[in-house]
Amino acid sequence: MGRTSDARQKILGAARSLIEGRGYSALGVAEICKAAGVPKGSFYYFFESKEALALAVVDEHWAVQRRDWEGALGGDAAPLQRLRGLLEQTEAGQRAVQDDCGTVSGCLFGNLTLELSNQTEPVRGRLQEIFDAQVDMVEAVVAEARDSGEVTVGDTREAARAVVAQIEGQVMFAKLYNSTRHLSPLWDNCRALLGVTAS
Amino acid sequence: MGRTSDARQKILGAARSLIEGRGYSALGVAEICKAAGVPKGSFYYFFESKEALALAVVDEHWAVQRRDWEGALGGDAAPLQRLRGLLEQTEAGQRAVQDDCGTVSGCLFGNLTLELSNQTEPVRGRLQEIFDAQVDMVEAVVAEARDSGEVTVGDTREAARAVVAQIEGQVMFAKLYNSTRHLSPLWDNCRALLGVTAS
């Protein structure tokens, strides 16, 4: 069992890394298995299709990112400070990948959304759930901030959606210019989107 | 010459359509030529590589979109009304594609940015130039609006970048949910980002 689960993790890790670098569509199962160092025959023991692998990569990445988001947006700090923490964590995460491999990899979910939405409905559905969950989490913090008079925004759902859209747009620029400096204005931009009252 | 240029346009049109539907990486030259209805041998008469084709698709799309953006952002209307016109035009364009082919195709430049930035430097460079030009155009309007006291924003460059990031983020959501309703809040969100003073 130890070796079995090890092979599955190796395939997932290799697929995640290859998808981040070159996208999903151009990858072949043989290439993924070679990068993972596992026999090609074992792929279909763990995944019934390449699409099933894509879903598993997405799920695994979200399990980690959800914990990070919950960590940043939970806790006892004032709601806007928690939101700021999330933005700083996002910037630090992109910078860490750049330091490690030389390029800003962007957001795996954003990358796959633009590449796969119109190709595979199961992946589209999973990505919808993830972005819905992200907007839920941001909205809870925005609603708290509104209740305490820190923001003036009317529709907390649309405001939270605008914040996540701003993150995705600026992360896209960070990838395009291979520079995390595009993430520095995120906090000021989100303050403006939320109509933050205090300076 | 008439037939020659016709074949080139057929290849460009087929490539644009295939790239919008399935991305660039998974496409082969044979498939593009088949969709274009031209002999495979003729591809390399017009394009020295698949990358050269990608650049030509990007250039052709930008030539059209630049005129659209200049049309919306130029003219005699008040600066913020011109910006609003651009956002409405963006929404209408995505809706027209959806009406035509059933799916929101998103932004070709955003799609290729996330797919190709870390794979081909010439495409990355061209996409950087295009987004820089978009930010330039929006910034000119924002600066006008600031001069006339309609917006309170400090850094017009960052504000314009935030507007383009917001467009890209919401267009991504429109593609993900296959719904252009995500583009309706763009104007309110951009008003907030710019610190619009009037109601």
C-alpha cells in the first residue's frame, strides 16, 4: 500500500508541475509517467482518464489552498486585516514559486479555467465550485467589515466577486510580466472596490 | 496573389477559431490546415512555425480590437462615459460570441497569456505590448477624468492597470460560468477602483 500510494502521489506531483509549466492539453500520459518515474501501465490503475487526473490535481491543490485561505481569513484580527493577510499571502506564494523555479506560475485554477472551461464540463464544474468557495470566504469577511462600518459596499456578493476577479487579473499580469510587483497594489485596489471608510 | 492571400487568411481564421476553442498547445499544423481547407504543404509557405502563426493570430485580433478600443475611448463624450462605453462593448462582444457559438470564449489575449507566457518568449513579449497599450489607453481617459475632477485616484497608471485586471478577471468568470452576467458589474467596480466622485 505504501508503494501504491507513493506512485499515485508521484503522478499527481509530476502532473501538477507539468500543467503549471505547459498547460494540460498538450500533455500526454506517457510524458507524465516518465516525469513521475512510474511505469506507464500504472497510470490507469490510479486514474481512469487524463481528465480524472486533472480533477485530482485540482482537488489536491484546492485542499492545500483552502487551508491557506481559511488560515488567512479566519482568526481574531479585524476583518479587513485578515483580507489584507490573504493578499499578502498570495503575493508571497507567487514570489516563492518564482524564487524556486524562475517564473511566476500564476493561479492553477485561473490557468485551467481559461484553458479547459469550454473543453471538459467536469473540470469546469469543479473550478466553478472552487471559485464559488473563494467568493464565499471573501464575502463572509466583507459582510463582517460592513457590519462593523469599515466598508460601505452595498452588495457583498458582487464586492467579493470583484475582489477575487482583481486577484485573478493581477496574478495574470504577474505571470505575463514574470514579476510579482503587480501584486503589490492588490490591497489598495481591494480597499477601493470595497469602499473602505478608514484610512 | 488573390488566392495566396486567401489561403493565408483561411489558415489564420481556422487557427483563431481552434485556439479560442481548445487553446494553442494541443493544436497541430495538420489539424489547422484541415480546418482551413488548405493543403498542409502550404502552411510553411505562409508561416515559418506554429509560433509565427500564433503571433499572426494575436496581431490580427489586436488590429481589430485596438480599433474597437480606440473607437470607444476616443470621441467627444465625457471621459468616464467613454470608459463605460468600452465596458459595455466588451460585454456585448462576449455575448455576441456566446449567441453565435454557444459558449463565452473569453479574452484571446488573457487565454494565451495564461497558456503561453512561460513557454514562448516572443508570444509573451507581444502580449505584454498589447496589455501595455490597453493600459495606456485606459490611463489616458482616467487622467482626463482626474483633470476634470471626476475621479479622485492618485496613481493613474496603477488605476488603469486595476481596471484592465478587473476586466480580465470578470471575463474569466464569464467564460468559467458561460454567462455574460459577470460583466454587468464591471462599470460599478471600475467606478469604485477609480474613486468616482459623482453619483
